[in-house]
Amino acid sequence: MPIRVFSAAIALGLGLTLAASGASAAPAVSDVAAVTTASAETNVAVMAPMTVPAGNGGILDAETLAEYTEPLGLLTRQLDAVAGKPVAIAIDPMILASIRVLGTSAPESARSWLERLSLISNDVVPLPYAHADVTLATQSGLESTPDPISFDFALDEANFAEAEADAAVTTITGYPTTEQLLDWDYAIDGFLRPRTDTVIASDLTAFTESGFSTIVLSSTNVSRKTGAGAVTTIDGVTALISDATASAAMDNALGSTLDRDVTAADTALSEAVLDAGAAQTAGTASVLIAIDHSLEVSSARLDAALATLTASPSITMISLTELASGTPTAATIADMPQSESRIGDVTRLFNAARAERSFFSVAEDPDSLAAERRLALLDVLGTMPTEDPSDWLTQVNRFLVDSRDLRNAVTVVEASNFLLVADNGYLPVSVSNDLNQAVTVYITVDPRTGLLAVGDELVELRIEANSQAKGEIPVQSLSNGVVDVEISLTSSNGTTIGSTTVSEINVQAGWETPIVLSFAAIVVVIFAVGLVRSIVRRRKPEDD
């Protein structure tokens, strides 16, 4: 996922440095763009995303966390940019869970970063896990938004043998639950920020079913009465409305690099906010600025933008919670659905996920496999849309290929033709298991002709992780000839596992007895010949 990055090098070029506490030098007063006074006092809240690129499988490993939380790492830069400033942080819960799931093995820099996050004064609210685009799911037919199932598959009990002394993780004692790994003292309960301009009216039902009571929507995604403020209610759900023009102006200000562009962008930001406030009828207007999901915030640029806003006597910076406590006005959703092609791709993803869940019924611990794949699915849904659709399609196809490979991990091993000469015998069937845990399958052999009868319809076979095992199916030969048999596998709930394999059996019914008799006759002949020779030898001396 491409993130628009405005690196520390830009700040250094302006003679600014990033302090470890997150503070940075603000522009001089003379550099702040001139502002005008609006007709009404305007309260402004700003919300910035704290995310990482997709493509990590839905959980960050220790090496990635160490890279992101080093002094100039991605997460460190993001936290530096907003810490202690009047900006609400919308954080991806995957970041929190990824650090906590490692327990004592988490990188020291990641643990320190988590502690620092817990100590800042900013409002913190959650994004969907893995920054997933939740309306892709709800508009694909899901009745609720998808969430992680469990993290048990990623936990190592050795990393939780002792209680932590670090303040950031003392809430987790012993072996942590999924709820503990995701828990945070968020400023607003039941908070959801979907992707900008992706919501339709029917999504609200899924949101409420998932427990969300406060959502953020763009002003272009709603219909409001003229003069309405940022706080609305839609079908009983509180909707905080981000001003599309002011938010775009903030994005432009944060993305500017040249001095002249910075000044012009900051001026445009101030004007956009004042215009939004002047259009409202309340005594004190309210404006919410939501920084774009794909934008990494530069500390220097953010400081300059905030300084421009606070330079106006009509603008007061407030927290997100303070803005949300305002008196709401009625609004409705102005439908902005996801594209049909994207919905089609997501439908394929969910169909594959459902097929996986059925397949996992063969496994000893199916929930752990399903939990890992759910995170991978959320990771794909977190892929940011770009001008190049191949970025999205690459992630979709990778998930689908992995899904196919998983569902082919348990298969019948192809064998050479089998000769059956006894009236009753056993047909050996080898099964391979490439999963990382044991599976139990039921073997079914179905002859295509009446030359062969099968004793047991289902033969149970357990195969250990990453190994093969052989089952023996009792069969009875009824007549001579070559018969093709279909060999298939099912799970305990009847789910078909893998594809059906066809083997050829050469049946020679009734040949067992003639062969035994012939062999016995040969033995008798040999014995008789030997006996006669012995007698002849004994009589020779007497004849002499």
C-alpha cells in the first residue's frame, strides 16, 4: 500500500528537528499565513490515522515492529508528529495486538513505543482491524463487519511466563485473551471510521449489529439541513461529519514541500475552515478535519497547519470527544457505494474463506487455522486503493492462490495399479497432509463396476502434521477383470476434502485357491521325488 511520505529530511531542510517527545519547532509568527475572521466562533477537531502498509498477513512480526519503532521508523515518525497536539489519533488495532502477542519477545523499541502511546494526552480512537475497508464486506452481503477471531495460533506461552513490569502491558497477565490483546482505553466507545465516501444506507444496519454507535462520515456522503454542524444522528447512530473541503485543504497543506506552496496551502486551509464555520447557523460552529487514510503526517507540516488555524481569533482547537458531545442534528446517508468490480473481487474472497472454513473441519484445531486466515483476509481488505488497480488485484489473487493451496493440502497420494488375487483383501490408500497440524479424514472407495465389493463405506485415518499415513480398505473380489475405483476423502461433517482420485485394480477372483493348490501339489511332488530317491539309495548296497 503506497503511503504518501513526507520524510524527516524535509523537516531538516527547514531547520527543524523531531524531538523524542513528539514536539517539533513551530513556524515563526511571521511565517503564518494571514487569516480572516469568521462571523461565528468555530471549534475545530482534527483526526489523523496511525497505520502501516498492508501486505503483512494481518499481524506484524518482530522484525517489522523493530523497523517501524526504531528512532526514525514509520510508527515513531507518526507518533512524533501528533503526540501532545490537538489531534485525535485513529489507530489500527493490529499495531497494538502485534506488539502484545509477542509478550516478552517483543522488541524493546516496540514496547517503549506502546508505553509512550499510553502516556500521551491525545484522544485515541480505533480504526477497523488491519485498516480494513469494512464497507467492502457489508456491501458484499455480510451482516456485520469482519473482526479477528483469535490470536491463539500466534501466541507462545513461554513469552508470558511472568507478569510484565512495563506499564504498557501490565494489563495482560498470564496467557492473554483476544480481548486483552485488542483492548485500549479509547476516547469514544463503539467508534468506527469507514473509508471516505464508501457508505450506503444499508451499511448502518451492519454497523449497529457490530456494536458501533459513533461513525465518521464525509460531508459528501451525507445529506444535512443547511447550516448543520459536524455532529448529526442517522437512524439512531451518531455520525461525526468531516468537512470534505477543509479535510482536503489539510491534506494539501500536509503534502506541500516548497515554502510558497506551504504558505498558499495553509492560507487555503484556514479559509476552508472559516467558510465551513460561517455556513453553520449555531452560535458556535463545529468543523471536523479528517486527514486522509493514505497520508503519513509530517510533524513540521502539521505544526505549520495548526499554527495557521490557531492564528485566527475565530478558531478554537478542541478534542474529538468535545466535538462529539455537541448537540446533533438529523441527517441521512447519501449513498456512495463501492465499485461493482471491487465488490466482485471481495465476493470471491469471502467465498474462498467459507470454503476454507469447511475444509478446516478435518484439522485437529480448525479454529486456529480459520483465525490465521481471517487476519490474512482483513489484511487484503486493508489494501489502499491506488491509481494502479494491479496493486489491489495482486493482493486478491495472492489470497485466492493461498486459499487453493490450503484446500489441496490434504490429498490421496496417487498409486500405481493394484493386483487383487484373493477373494478378500485390503486396498491400501495413502493420504498426504501438508498442514502444520494433524488431520482426520474418512476414506471412501467406490468401484465403478460390480467386479469388486467394498466392506466399509468410511474408513477413518489420522495423519500427523506434514506427513503421510496409509489406510486399508477391506474389499472382496466378485469376478475377474480390471475395475476402476474412485477414492475420495471427507471430514467428520461430510465435507469433501480434495479431489477424487481414480485407481485401477486388476481383480483375479477365485485364483487364490488354484494357486495354493498348485503350489501344494508342487511341494508334494518334490517331497515324493525326494522320498523315492532316498529309498533307492538305501537299497543299492543290498543288491550289490
